[in-house]
Amino acid sequence: MKSNATYVGAWLMAAALTLVMAAHSPHDTLVMGRMPAFMTQTLMQQPVAVPGGLPADRTLAVITFERSQRPAADSWVEGLGLRHNPSIAWVRMPVIADPGSETGRQAFEARLRQHYVADAERARLVPVFTDRAHFVRAAGLGGTEKAHVVVVNRDGEVLARASGPFDADKAQNLRETLQGHSL
């Protein structure tokens, strides 16, 4: 008959093995969610298939759900120096409840064009007309109350994310994931 010490020892060895395996596995392969697949277009009328049509193997997506979240999104654009850093592939992705008609979608895009007047801004703006709750669940986001910044690979896997306004520590995690470093 085995003693309790034998069972505890076996359990501790299994736990230690799990920790060793976790420490030596590539952390950047942890998938936090998956972008739902959809077809859309930039405000420059360029078609985009998400996830496969994103601009790079790893793309930073600045996601908003409400106009009031623009300042938080802008803080990430400024904080990461996205406008002046061509080494980071990125898009703005406002997620809009689908109005159900082409007329409604065009009206929303017209409002976006009034706010984003530069061609460079419009080329990076990818409005998504969809069910917001489904988008949030699929992408592994915490909700629609805050702006989110995610790193997405070509398979649509969310590899890193941050919420709310710019934060230097969170930005470092996003940069490392964009570069493909183990975290």
C-alpha cells in the first residue's frame, strides 16, 4: 500500500513538469481570441479580407466601439508613434452595429470621412459592420466599454491585447509580440 507521501510526491513532480514545460514553450503562441472572418473595405475603398488580408504577418488593430473612445485610440496611435513608424503594420478598426442596409453603412462611412480627412488615415481605417457582442466574444475582448489594441496574426489569432488609454508597460508587451519575441 502506498503512503500519502508517495501521492503528494507524484503530484509535485507532475506540477513541476508542467511548470518546466510552460517555461520552455513559446509564449507568443498563446491565443487570446480569434478575429471573426469578414470582408470589408478601407475608407479609401480598398477591399480587406480579415484576417488573411491584414497588411503583415502581425498587425496591430486599434479597435473602438463608440465615438467617445477615439481619444483612447488616439493615445495608442501617438504613444506607439504609429503615424511615423513604418515598421509597425496597423489599422484602425471601428466596430459598428450593422445598420442592416447599404444606405446605413454608407452614411456611417460618410461621417468617418468627415473626421478622417487625410488619405493616409483613410487607408488605415477599416470599419467593421457586425454584431458587436459576437465580435467581442470571438476576439476575446472584455467588452465594448473601452477601446482595445490587439496584435493579430494572418490566421486571425489575437496574440496580445490591451484595453483603455495608452500605457507604456502594455505597449512594450504589444511591441514584443509584434516583433515575434517570446514574452
